Amino acid sequence: NEGHPIESLETYLFTLWQSILKVEITEPSVDFFELGGSSIKAIMLLNRIQKKIDRTLYVGAAFEQPTIIGMANYLKSNFSEALIDANIKF
């Protein structure tokens, strides 16, 4: 992953959510579904994360962790090595 800039996990998730939901997000504790997220958008979210970190995520993760804080904690707990490999700091 040389040449890829290092970015923070929260910044990555904020940017990703905003691009999928088409809304500005200012709080990491807001609920994905309350912001207009749907099942289809949740799958899109997981697919983008999976491509970024090259791992398969549990499909229920977006529903069980519908906040940026929750998703960040889920990723840190389960995929810390993959995050490091993807140049994402946490």
C-alpha cells in the first residue's frame, strides 16, 4: 500500500457515509438509518469498507453498529491488522 496516504478511521467513515447518504454528518453518534440509510445503502457501505480493507464483513454489522462510533469500534475490534494494511489509523 505504498503511496496511499494514511487517514484516520473516523475521517474515512465520515467521508464514506456522506458520499452514500448525500448528507452532511457532524456527529459520529448519529444513526445511519435515521439519516436516510436503507438496507441497500447499508450493503453499499459494507461493500465499500470491504474493498478498502480487503476483508469480508458480517452483513449485520451495519445494522448492529449503525453509528460511525459503533462501526469504528467494530472495525478496530475485528479488523485491526486489515486497517493497518489499508493505511487507516485508529
